[in-house]
Amino acid sequence: MEKTFYVTTPIYYVNDVPHIGHAYTTLACDVMARYKRSRGYQVAFLTGTDEHGQKVEAAAKTNGETPLELADRVVKRFQALWDKLNISHTDFIRTTQERHKHTVQEQFKTIEAKGDIYLGEYEDWYCTPCETFWTETQMINGNCPDCGRATTKLKEESYFFRMSKYQEQLLAHIEANPDFIQPKSRRNEILSFVREGLRDLSISRTSFSWGIPVPGNEKHVIYVWFDALTNYISALGYPEDQNQLFATFWPAVHVIGKDILRFHTVYWPTFLMAAGLPLPQQIFAHGWWTVEGQKMSKSLRNVVEPHMLADTYGVDTIRYFLLREVPFGLDGDFSHSALIGRINSDLANDLGNLVSRSTAMLGKYFGGTLPQADVAEAIDDRFVDIFSETVRKSDALLNEMAFNKALIVIWELISAGNKYIDDTAPWTLAKDPSQQQRLGTVMYNLIDSLRVIALLITPFMPETAEKILTLLGRETSSLHTEEFDFSVRLTAGTTIDKATPMFPRIETQ
Ligand code: ME8
């Protein structure tokens, strides 16, 4: 049996343009997808756009265009950004696609046939920006408890999903599967929410029309969250599953922001239970980015545009920074000074320096030809031992999506490399003809550490890794496979090119 891995981002609303928050989630998924591929997994990686609902309908109206025109326009911005950031998704779903509409209607029919959808009347407070109903008691000062904005009272005929029926089954699942919701703080939050009791959920609207019609009653459109969540299986071709994608890849790991935790850990699992489908493998909710200490918002004009960031600082730099700066799961703050600090210290001083010093010395002392590692001393063995130790530690951390810790561990190896240079002082060895073999050993180990580092940073910084691997003679070695083999060391005699500076320092006033 082949090992498989299915990772998803939320599908982003098309009434907003992409910013670093969206880029963050998508990058995290990309790192997981690339990491799992490098370990021999067959990977499905899904992202896309959420194009239905009142919010999109209203935004289109403001712009004087149809909702589909709006979606067609904005979806291009998301797709262009993912290309720019080197996102390796295997599918991109739009909820206006026929394949998606079909699955949503089938899912509705299945749950209705089971008796878990019924027609009733809804009267409650609706927050349009969040597309969520609230009861009187849930609101804060009459406003939406999530976003703080004003709500409106809505009364309409509505289809309901018997969510209350699944309360105990959901609780039992969360309790029996500690990794189902991560991080732990989010799991606890949902456990107490579910313990307070689940109400049946209104899953259709009659007050607007931009959505997927309820099968057999076209006056109603299906609730945008019932619609949107189904994307995770519609992209796999469920229920017909002609290409066996559902059979191969489901269940998924869903990576989301903490803002949409309840939809993913309560609504979605109970819909799946009602449809008789296995629950997701895991839902990981990361934290929230602010910008220079403030909430990102169009009115504050402080939305950080990832496209521009990548043009200014480089794609890999942004990929590195976002995943290194904040522990995945916690909130973080974006600032240009923090970004420049990381570029100068971690990228220019640590990684860039190690690569350029090592390859320059090899050029100088051995004409760029990799020598044998013949005369190892304790200091050399200690350094080489760190290679496999780092791989082991970083593997364990990546499997927990502890991206920043994995990067810290990888950077410890980089620092160890720079320290190894200082401690062995190759320039001194080079002056002594009797130390030529020893110098060879040191140079071999240094260059070989670049191989391990490149392989380890590949999921995070694919272009940088590629550059290093090319210097190391990618074409002639075992480094060209997707499934990286950390244990195969470089072959002596290989010609290694001298690196050009990869991360110039940024001087600020
Ligand atoms: O909620 N910090 O779409 P959305 C970190 N369509 N992450 C952020 C962020 C920030 N400041 N801002 C946004 C929706 N995000 C629904 C999802 S899924 C079936 C339907 C990221 O466009 C984060 O991943 O509002 C968050 O969950 C997502 O964007 C919300 O995107």
C-alpha cells in the first residue's frame, strides 16, 4: 500500500484580496505537502476559493458586477499569488464549479434521506460578514461575538440539520482522539463548546439567491458553510469517485486559522457523521497575524500584500520568515524590522555565510574538487553525528507541524557548521603540508553538511535548496530524486561550484 497524505487550506472568500494571513495558511500546507512528498508519500494538496453567499453577492453589487464576474476576477489574484510563492497544490477548487455543486447537492440529499434534515422556521440574529446566526444570549451588546459588528434579525423558512443528534458521538470522538483537534488549547475550547450542547443548525436561506439551490426546493439556497466545507470531498470526486481519489486520500488534514475552528471541528464532522463518512484525520488551527501591532484591515490601509513582499525580499525569504517567526498555533505580529532582522542574521549571516565560506574554501584549497574524508578526529565525528540527529529531530517536529521548532533545529546544524569552520581553522591547516588529508576531511564534512541542510530546508525554501543542490552536483549524484535519501553521502571527486551570494544583507538606518 502506498503511503498517502491529503492536506487542505481553507477556501478563501473572493470578496477579499489575498494578504499574508491567507499566504501563511497556504505556505504551511505547502511545507507539509513538500515534506511528505520528500518522504515518499503520495500527496494531494487542495486549495481554492469560496465564491457563494451573501457577502460575495453584496460585494459584487457594490462593485457593479455579477458575483461570478467578481469571483472570476479575484480568483486570478489568488492563483497568481500561489504561483509566485511556489505553492505545490495538486488541485484548486472553486465552489462555483459544477463538480462542487454536484457533490454539495448529493451530500444534502444523502443527509436528508437519512432524516437528519427537516424544514422549519428560523428566527435569529445574522452577522453577514461572518455568515453566521447568533442567539440573543450569544451576542455581545447586540453585536456579533466574533467580529463585533452589527447583526440583523432574520426570520425565514429554513432547512435544519439535526446537529444536536450528534453531540455525544462528536464528544466521544474528540475525547478518544487527542490529535483530532490541534493545538491542545483549541481542542479544549471545542470540548467545552460541545459540552454546552449543540443546537440544530439552519442550513438554507431564502433571503438571497447566490448559492447552490436546495435539491427539490429551489426557493432555498444551501447555507454557505454547508456548501464550502463540502469542497474537501467534492475535489476528490465524491460520491462517484471515478478516479478513486476519495478512496485513496480521504481523510484529510485540514489546516485553518483559529477564526473558523468551530465550523471545521463541529459542523463539518457532524455533517460527515450524518453522511456516514469518516471524519478528518486532523484539524490544525493556527494563530492570527497582526501587522506592526495592529489588526490588518482595509480601512487601516495596513494590509500586507504578499506579492509585493516577495518582490521586495524574495519568495524563499518570505516563506522562511512566516514559518520561523511564530510558533504554529500562536498569534504573531508582522513587522518589516523583524523580517529584515531575520534576513540579516539567519539567512545572510548563518546560512548564506556557511554556503559561501565552504564552497569558496573548497575552490581555494582543492580547486573545487571534493576530497576524501580520510583523517577524522573527534571533532569531525561530533559534527557529522549532528546530521542524522537533526534529520530525526526535524522529522518529529514537522510531523507535529511545529514549523518554527523544526527550523530552529535546522539552524542549529547551520550554526554548528559555522562553528566547525572556526574550530578547525582550515586556513591554518592549509599552511601545513602534513595536514592536507585532515584539511580534506574538514572540507568534505563541510560540503556534505550543505547537502543535509539543503535537503532539510527543501520544504521551506525550495529555490534556495535547489541552488545549493545544484552547486553540489545534483545531476551526478543521488540528490535528484524527489524522495531524498539523507544517508547517501557526497561522492569524493565531484566538482563543486563556488556559491554566489544568496542573501545580501539589508542595511537600514
Ligand atoms: O473563512 N492571520 O475564508 P477567508 C492568520 N471562506 N490567518 C489569516 C488571517 C490573519 N490575520 N486572515 C485570514 C473563510 N487568515 C471561509 C473558509 S473553508 C471551508 C471556508 C487565513 O477568506 C486563515 O487561514 O475569510 C483563516 O482561517 C482564513 O484565512 C479565512 O479566510
